[in-house]
Amino acid sequence: MPDPNSQPSWADTAASLLSKLSGGVELALNFDQMELQMPNAQNPSSPTTWRLNGALRIRTRGENPPAATLPPATPISLG
């Protein structure tokens, strides 16, 4: 059983989100001067920094109609 106090990884979060999206759903994220530091396996003392400015849009398509039970999207603050 997973530890309820542990933080999920980015991969776990993305997989969980995508598993809930049905066909015809769009997820749009906008970033304004966001910086994300990731560990660097080749040089542990120097993390890799990603700078994000712009939009990321994920669309799903398929035979399933969009889930009618999901609440409308609300903006979230990432910083």
C-alpha cells in the first residue's frame, strides 16, 4: 500500500491525469517564467533547469465521449 504522506512523482501524476481523460478532452496549461529544476544524473551537484514560457495543450480523441461528471477546469498556481 502506498504511503499516504509521500509525494507522487511527476510520472505518476501525469499517468493518473491522462487515465482520467476521455476522448475529446483538452487540457491547456499556460506558463509564464516558470523554472523547474531537475536532478542531473551525470552531475548531481548541478541540477538541470528547464524554463517554461508559453502554452502546453494535451488533447485526447477516441470513441469515448467526454466524461460528463468531471467539474470544470480551474486555474492552479504552480509557484
